[in-house]
Amino acid sequence: MYITAGIPATVCRIRPGGQGNIIGGAFMTNLKKKLLVPGITAAVMLIAVLLACFGIINDYIQTIIMTVCINIIMASSLNIVNGYMGEFSCGHAGFMAVGAYVSSVLSLILFCPDNSITHYALLPPELSVLLFPLIILAGGLASMLASLIVAIPSFKTRDDYLAIITIAANYIITTALNNIPAVGASRGLMGMTGITDAMSAIVPIPWVFLWSMIFAALTILMIHRLMSSTLGKGISAIRYDEISAEIMSVDTNNMKLIAFTFSSGLAGIAGGLFAHELGFINPASFGILKSTESLVMVYLGGMGSLSGSVLSATVFTCLLEIMRPLQIFKWVIIPLMLILIMQFRPEGLMGARELTSVFPKLRKIFPDRVLEQKPRKLAAGGVK
Amino acid sequence: MLSYLIQNTFNALQWGSFYSMIALGYCLVYGVLRLINFAHGDIFMTSCYIAFFVVTGITAHIAGISGPALFALTLIITMALTALLGVGMERIAYRPLREKGANRLYVVITALMLGFILENGNLALLGASSRRFPDILPKIIWKLGPVTVTNLKVLVIASSIVVFAFLQFIVQRTVLGMSMRAISYDKFAIPLMGIPVNAVITFTFILGSALAAVAGILFGLSYQVMDPYMGMIIGWKAFIAAVVGGIGDIKGAFLGGFMLGFIEIFVTAFFPSSYKDLVSFVILLVILTVKPTGFFGVARSTKI
């Protein structure tokens, strides 16, 4: 069933045609090809920001796009653990909370003059434009550290027991935040719009909107690079068979550590963006319900498919927006749809495939990184 | 001080009984199917609502019915209706997936979604106002020195023990129980032995849901408040209790439930109540890190 992804895929994707493209192509076309996707992405972002500046994209559409970006980061990062590594983590929102709180506290004490913690801003507002991405990244870093409470038990614990540990981690993080009065306890934290105001005062563009798109694009790029590297193959080897992987010299503990910390770090980044998008966070918004939302996106898109996660995050967010007038019935219809998907297309939208294998022409734009490997020559006689 | 401790022990036993009864339901289904039936907490919630409507229905039609008779009638009708709900979910959602041989995780996601449907469907149909469960049993209070015990508390604790003993008997001593254990042992060889797998699984769901119904009625009687999301939190926690005990083992689930009850009540007794979840989950995390299969769980050997 999973034979199309992971290690066997390395073998099936090296085809004479694909090789010819790269070897035969001149250096310039190669460079052009490399710059094509980043170029298009940058152009799209630029256009989006310009449209937003001139008021063609209104605040509502901007919020939806930001939410889509945040959900893309959440879904594709959870996909590393739940899809590629085949574990069942259901506490992803906990790590999002850590990122959201750390970056909010940083931006409050550094750039918001009337915050509830220090009551004055430590740094001049001019630095906000430079430091905003670093603040978001700091949130990600904190989440990476927090993910150790799941990563270390995962060395010994597996399957359902590990699922429980992730749920427990989610509860521990949210209840811990609930008990820290400095960050507002259950009332939550607000005033993060201070930093966005400071940034807009310097250059009047929608900064959080821009950074959401940039971080989403970077996430997709990083996960793509990670999962097609040897490291990524090691992570998916755990899904097929942990013991065999270990016999084949995969350091499974290291792989689990990398997968959990990387995935949680990205969730932390998503959390930071979420906090600055809304300007208000409280522990209740990072509960098990939020984790379930990410789970739904992963399984809707297909386990182990990056483009599936991106697609399902987009579809799911838009669906939620469209169904907003239905109010609570929305949460009856969406689970029902998901049940139907599980019945009739249990592998999700994409299964373990990527968009490039559904539409092979896309390979011209998004070359499989696997193709860049040198073909291995089999020794005479070969391995039978 | 001592009386405070004893009083809290009784509270903990009562609170733990609910966790135990729900954990036993998780454990039954998990033991047979290796399926975490995430909807179980919501079946418990639904059973509480069913009991509410059954009670109001009966009192409206049969005037002057005595308390114990009303309780018995409600118990039977609610158990039957809840069992129907559980079996219906199994037939509509889980069985087709199982027959397709879908990945275990897809079934888990389906369970999660069924839980959502129950919660939010309830909210959508009945509205957000929380209802008050009627007192149907006459309240008797026994005073043992400074400690007070109500008949309800004793009823709850006793029924959890009875339920446990009943399940232990069924699983260990009857042919049905033997086939349940056999299915969890080897799902593929068992049909060849002439055991009707689907019938046994249906029976498991009947048992599990009926158990949830017992817990639901007693919960309604003990705490009166009902709201659509009450099943979710209790369900997750009962599941955690089952895992700490070693999921798949009835004794483990039973004791795990009581352990969680004790931790929660005693943390609330000595610390601010907002620390309750924090402490109980940290303890859980430590237990699972040190003993990954729970107290009574047996590590399954993995074939390469």
C-alpha cells in the first residue's frame, strides 16, 4: 500500500527520461529552473502585498489567507510525525501554544509600551521590522524545547501509548499556561497588535500577512528538502518497520528526536503568527479541539503527502469560512464529511502521493529532488 | 484532618468510579478490536441526555411512580437505547472500514469524528442551555462521626465494583469472553475456527455502551449538571486512566480509573483546583515514560 513512497520510491523515480533532463540541460536552463519556483512565489507574495496595500484585498480576505498559511504550517508539520513517521500525535496545538506565548511575550516586552508585564517597551520601535521574524523564530525554538517532553518518551513508548503522551503534553501545556498569572492565566494575553502597529508606522504594509506567506512557503520548502534527504528517508523508514530500520543502521531515536522537534518547532512558528494575526491568545484556544483540527487536515490531505497537506489546509480553511453562517451545524457537517471521506476514500485526497505524481507535467516546475542523485551503477551481475 | 481525609477518600472513590466505568468501556473495545473508540466519552454524554429524556417521559406518563422503580426503569431503557447507539455506530462507521481493511488510524479518526457529531449535534438540536438532571432517588444521608456518606455515593461505588466483577466474569469465564479474547489474539485465524467475529464485536459494543449508560445515569444523579461537552473531557481522561492501567486489561482499566480519581480529588483538596489537570497529567506522563505499557499491560512482541 505504501510502496509508492519512501525508500522504494528512490528506486522507481530514477528514470532515464528524468535523468536526461538534468544531465543534458545546459547550465543556464538549470539555473532558470532553480529560480523559477522561488521567483513565482516571491512575485505572488509581492502582488498580494501590493493588492493589500491598495485595498483591493480587504482585511477579511487577508485574514483568511493568513489563516490558510498558518493552517498549512500546522498541517504539513504535523504530517512529519503522523504521516511520514507513522506515529499518532494528537497534541500538536500544545506546541503551537508554546510558540504563541513565547513570541507574544517577547513582542510585548520588547515593542509594546503599554503591556501588562513590564509596562514599557525595552527597544525602540524602529527595530520592530527587523526583529519581528526573529521573535517568531524564537517562539519556534521554544516549542522545539517543549517538544522534548514528547520526544524523549517516544524512544521507548509507541503507538497508542505515545498518542496518550501527546494528549497529556497538550493538556500539561495548556493547564500550565492557565496557572501562570504573568501571562494572564485563563484570561489570556492581548496587545500584540502593538508590534504590528510599530512596523506599519515605519513601512505601511500588512506585515503579519507578508510574514505568514513567507513562513508558509519556507515551511513547505524545508519539509520538502527534509523529506527527500537521507534524514527524511530515515524518518519514513520508521513508519514501515521500526525494528528493520534499526537493523539497517537507521538511528531511530535520533530520527524521532528530529521529527518531533522539527515538527513542533514549525507549530511554534504557526503559533507565533496566529498570536500576531489575532492580537489575542488564551490557553483555551490551544486545546485538544485545535489539535484535532490539525489532525483532520493531515488525514484529509493524505498521510505522508506534503502537497496533500497544503491542499487540505487550504480546502479545510475555506470550507470553515463558507460554512460560517451555519454556526454550530458546521461542526456536524464537517465531521460527517470526514467520515464519508474515510469510508469512500480512506487514503485522503492525495494518499501518499504528491501533486507531481498526479500531474506529471508539474515535474518540469517542481523537479523531484531525488532526480538530482547520481544514478548508481550496479556491479556486474548486480544484486539479485 | 483525618475525617477530612476519609471524606475525600469517599469523594475520590465516587469520582474514580465514573472514570473506571468509562475506562472499562474503552478497554473492552480496545481489547477486542485494538481500536481507541474516541466516541466513547460522547456515548456516555449522550446516555446522560437519553436518561434525562426517559425520566421526564416516564414521570409525565406514569403518575406517582416510586423512586427506585423509576430508577430501574430508566436504567433499563437507557441502557438499551445507548447500546443501540453504540451498535449503530459500529455498523455504520466502523464495520465497513474494518471490512475494507483500512488502516487502524482511519478508524480512530472516524471515532473522533463520530464523537464530534454527537457533541455538536446535541448542541445544535438541544441548544446551549445546560439542563438539570432530576432527583429521582430519595436522598439518604448516613453520618459516620464527622464523615457523611450519601446513599448515592455508595450506589455509585458499588455499581462500579459490580460492573467490574460482571465484566471480569464475562471475559474470563464465558465462551463469549473467550471468543472476545481470541479475536484480540488473532483476527485472521479466528473466523476459520467458526467464531462469528461480527456478532462478538457487536456484543462488545453492546456491553461497552450499556456500561457507559450506567455511568451516564449515575453521573446525572450525582452531579445534576449536563452539558454537551462533558463527555469529551471525561472521556479523554478515562481513556488516559485505561492506558495507565494497561489498556486491554480489565483489571488495569478499573484500577487506573480509581487512581486518576484519587489523584484529582486529593490535588483539589490540598492545592488550588486549577492544578488538578496539571498534576494528574504530569504523573501520567512520568508513569508512561517509566513503564511504557502501563501497570498491567503486557508488551506485545513484534515480528520482523
